[in-house]
Amino acid sequence: MEVEEHAAGQEGPVTCAAWIRRPENRLLVIKGRAGSGAVPPLLEIFSFDAKTSSLSPAPLAKFAIREEGGDPLGFAVHPSGDEIVCSTAKGCKLFELNSQDIDIRLLAKDLPPLQSVGPQKCLAFSTDGSKFATGGMDGHLRILQWPSLQVLLDEPRAHKSFRDMDISLDSEFLVSTSIDGSARVWKISDGVPLVSLTRTPDEKIECCRFSRDGMKPFLFCTVQKGGNVVTAVWDISTWNRIGYKRILRKPISVLSVSLDGKYLALGSHDGDICVVEVKKMAICHWSKKLHLGARITSIEFCPTERVADLLATPGSFLGLSSTILYNSRKL
């Protein structure tokens, strides 16, 4: 269902956002807003103008989540652009996006295996859309066949609590990291853990992303050791660490990779973002103190443009959060 417009300023803060690439070569952005007073949690759909690198001034559609614990925590968008999974405090909700010309609607659908599993820290579709994985704040890992929802892996004790997660380009492997600094690789087709990434006792493996260029496959992870933070590279044919680079000299909150595999983006706890050219492992853009210096909570490269959609959630003392579209076409 769609909901009525509310007076400006009454809606809650933005908590998450994601790109939607539509089959008709149209780009949209979905934002999730927490509930505020009498206004329920909202999902909002915006159009994206590639020429100006900006969103439409008003949402094209809204959907109200009228249930307790319905605040959106994160999104996973199916590669087809037709389905969106939203994590809330209660579990996962599935939405179908229908669009005809300028008319856009979000329709809630049943998602039985995941509706009451509690808050999920990580959500991910495989590149081909045939697999869907969730990593819970309770450390529970679930991998499902899509759209049949057949369970491929169900591991309640995968981690103490999930920190980050990614699926390889060929949909063969899933990597996950824990808040305790450990990292594990899973073989999706077999539904079993394959290997734990090696680390020293004083190292914490935090963010993780597989390469996307289709060439020799690598795994990138940010590793914190004392006050030092490096971006390390693993060869996924041997799962050996083959090198590292100290890029941002501060703790990293989030890591992303462009769909063409040419760039990494790193966000810091104090609001910095840098873009790294993978071939040289060198910074080609650095923006400081975005979102009033608050922690960057998500970075997602635009599917068709060299633009990153950034979402930060400031501390409660600021009482707001926002989404920034950052243009890096000239890199």
C-alpha cells in the first residue's frame, strides 16, 4: 500500500538506503526511515538523474510498515530490481516493486523462513540472483536458494555476532566476519564452512569484499591491529594472505567494491570516505568529515554510473541522518 504525505520534518531519520536497477534502464533509490511519533516507519522510492547525480526532490512512492519493531535496518535488492528484502528488528520483510511508466508501487510479500528471525546485520543476493544470505546480530547464518527459499545452509553459531558479509562473483563462496575479529569462508553449494582466515591474536578482520573484475579472484578485508588499520588481500585459490596496504590511517566502518571491480570505497568511523583504484591500490579521491563527521554506515557504488551512494547514521545527540550522492566520474 502507499501512504499519504506527511508534513515536512515529521518523518523519522533515514536509517538505510540502496540502489535499484530496473529492467527498463531506470535507476531508483530506496530509503528506509525509522518511525517518529505518530508517523510509522517508511520506505521511500526516489528516481535518480544521472546527468545531475541527484535524486528526485520528492519520493515517487511510499510504504508504511505498520507494526511494532518495523524500523528498517538494511536492504538487499535482487539483481532483477523486482524484489527487495528489508531487515527490521523482528526479521526480514519482502517487497515486490511494480512500475509502469511513472507509477511505482511497493507490495509486501510473504517470506516465511525469515519473517521472525530477529534483526539481521547483513543481507546479500548473489550476483546471478540465485542465492540469498543473511547474517544475524545473534551470529546465525542462513543461505537460501532464490526464489524457492530452499535452505542451503542454516548455522546458528556461525559467529558471535555478524560484522560483515559478501558473496563471490561466481556465487561459489560466502565470506563473513564477526565482531570478535574472526573471519570464515563458506562453500555455498555444499552448505559447509570451508576455511577460517588466518590472523594473529592481536588482529581483527572487520570488513570484507570479493573482487568483481572477473579476472584473478581476490578477497579484500580491512584488518585492525592495535592502532593500525590495513586493507589486506587474500588469494581465494589458496586462501593465503598475499599483501596489504595502509590506506586510511584510522578505523574503517564500511567497505564496498564497484561492479566493474576497478574501485574500492572505504568509509571511516569519523565520516571520511576514500575511493581506491584497485590496480594500483592507491587513493584517487578522499572526502573528509561527511555527515557532520559521523560514522559512515553504508557505501554502495551506483550500478551504472561511477557514483557512490553513502549513508551515515550520526549519534543520537544529533538526532538526524542523511544520504549523500557522491560523484566520482572524474577519477
